[in-house]
Amino acid sequence: GWAHERPMGSNQEEQLLHVLSRLEQDADLSDDTDGVRPRAALLEKHLLDGEKQPHSSGQGPYFYIGGNNGASIISSYCKGKGWQRIQDSRREDYKLKWCEVKCRDNYYSFREGEQLLYQIPNNKLLTTKIGLLSALREYARAVKTTHKTPLCAQAKVLKMEEFFPETYRLDIRDEREAFFTLFDGNHIWICKPTACNQGKGIFLLRNQEEVAALQVKTQSIEDDPIYRKMPFRAPQARVVQRYIQNPLLLSGKKFDVRSYLLIACAAPYMVFFGHGYARLTLSLYDPHSSDLRGHLTNQFMQKKSPLYVLLKEDTVWSMDQLNRHINDKFSKTKGLPRDWVFTTFTKRMQQIMAHCFQAVKSKLHCKLGYFDLIGCDFLIDENFKVWLLEMNSNPALHTNCEVLKEVIPGVVMETLDLAIETFQKSLRNQKMLPLLSQRRFALLHNGEADLWPRLGGP
């Protein structure tokens, strides 16, 4: 069971990397695949009775993995603890279930306080374009109302426009018309479907002709008699966002940074920041180019280039490599502090992530045992201003190039280590800190105070 598990150490990481080196690393995996708090009685039950044993015969504990994203790493981790993998997704006697695609049955049969289940059911509040936009807007209104008098308190809270590009929803008529009126052809806008990934359905809006065509298309759908008769009319689930036309370039190429928001425990919330890597385009940046491969950095787009097979190692940089490059090329000319990437930039990403989490904290459907790893994409412009582009559920965990082999296994293993350790401590009503399994991840939010008074606490 959980009681005797210990966090994985560096030796096991080395063993896992050795296993990974023998596996097929170039599978075409996608870039991003897309309750109430536990009652005191539930925690009391576990404290008094101890944990239940698995409900089926065999050794156990059992784990299930749905899909291929990161499957070899997760499987090696669990087997290294002596756990057994099951293949039947309908079995309910698992200790850990990690699925790419969320399924209603998983949450319906989930036993709170007994099992670990990957992905919070309504994480779309953060991981869809409309979800994140709506959450940030509502949080901004709430902060303004709450802190009407003390301006100093307001000043401590990030303003949405400081880190999130101007965005309009196409499924709301007033916003749609506001954008069509606003557009003057002097700036590029990018149109995105709300819940897709890998760059699917994205296109640029550069001139009045393209915007007029979009306007006609959205209006014709609304005017369609069949659409009008539908009892629950599906809106045009798209947003248009002001395109950052002055991105910082690395040797002439556009890039963004993938980092991680880890919600290791939901009762209480234990939220962490994790470094990832930089993603670069293969082609030189040309803001006037119509080729999306020069605008979107994800590997799914870059794989479409015939040069990808030869140059794929150039499309991913480690954070150390990015830091060295910015030290060498920009520190003096831009007056940046030494190691800007690991100081100013890292702090800014953490501030933005914490802000986004606070925006949805009270709305997430969480139970003890839910955990989530969310991929967050940041862009740095030529003035070294940091922008949050989007957040993604089930971030890509493939290891098909050298930098990813160094980064991804550690991210996955520490995610599982922290999820297990915080789960155990919550059940036993133990103080969360210090966390023995915390290595690379930085704590953003310790929610122990949120559950006060805790069972057995002061």
C-alpha cells in the first residue's frame, strides 16, 4: 500500500533513463492531448481504520495507464515500486490511474481518499482558451470589487493585461462585433479554437478581407434556420487574440517556453511550478509569412517540415542553454541581470501561474486523490516582457530528442512522488512541509490553511 513507499531517488532516475534509451523514442505523439472537498468524516475514517486493501486477488497495488503519452516513464516508475499494471480500464481496484482522455466513468467510480487519479475533471477552466480567458476576467472583477478601497492591495495583484494578450470571444455577439469594429489592418490577430491543440484550426487575420470573410462565416452560421432551431445552439468556440509581433528571437527563430503547473494534491491544495524547455521553429521568423510553421513553435507543426528529421535537436533547448544564450547575447545590450532566465523570468512565470490558479481555485472540482500536471506556454517579447499564451491539459511527455530525455522523466517522476507523498500526509493529517520528494519543483501554494480547522488540528 501507500504506507511504505519512498520517493524515487537519483539512482532510480538513472535506471529509468537507461530503460528509456532502449525504447522507441520517435513515436509521433501529440504535443498536447488534450466535486467538493473531502469531508472530515472521510479523513477520520482513514485515520481510525487505516487504508483498505485492494478489492481483487493478487499482489497489487495496481496501476492503469490510458494512452501512450508518457506511458513508458509512468509504467517504469510504478513497476520500480513493485506495483502491477492492469490493462482493463473498467477495473476499479487501482491505486493509480493515469489517462490522456478524461472519462465520466473514471470520476463516477473514483474512491476518494483511496485512489490517485490523473487530471482534475473540470481543468478546462484553465486549459481551454475560453475557460482561461473567462476565469481571468472574472477574477479581475472580483479583485477590483474586494479591494475597492485599499489600492495597495490591488497593486499586489497582477493585472490581466500585463501578461495575457488582448483577446475576444467569437461566441459572444457583442465581443465579436467589438473585434470586427476594432480591427484596422495595422496589427495581426490570431484566431484559435478554444479546446484544440497541436496548432489545429489556428489561422492568422492580417487584412480587412480575411476579417470580413470570418465575419460573413460566423453570421451565416447564426442565420442558418437549422442552427436557430437547435435547442442548445453550439457557439463558435473560438477566440481571436492580438498576435505578439515583436517576439524575442533565438538566432533569428521564434520560440516559446513550456513550463509546468503541478496540482499535486487537491485537499489541501499543494501547487508547484516546474521548469520545462524552450521550443523553437525551424525557419527564421518572418511576421509576414503565411506559413504557420514559422509562427507556432510546437513540435507537431515543426514535424511537417522536411528538415525536421535532420534538425529536430535544434527545435528544443534546455533552460540552461536558453540562459547561457541570453547571458551571452542580451545581458549587456539590454541591461539584464545575470542569469535572467533563472531569476526574473522564472519569478514572473511563477507569479502568473499562481495568479491563474487563484482565479479558478474555488471552482475546481477536487477530491482527495485528484492530481494534475498542466503545460503552460510563455512567450518573451523583444522588450523582455513575459506573456502567457495558453495552458494545456495532458502536456506532451514524449522524449524524442536529447533535451526532452533529460527533462521529461524527471518531471513525471517528481509529479508522481509529490502526488503520493502529499496524498499520504493528507490522509494522516500530517503537516505537508517539508516534502522529501520535492527536488526540481518549486512550491507556489500551500493550501493547508484553506482547510482550517483540520481534523485533529488546533
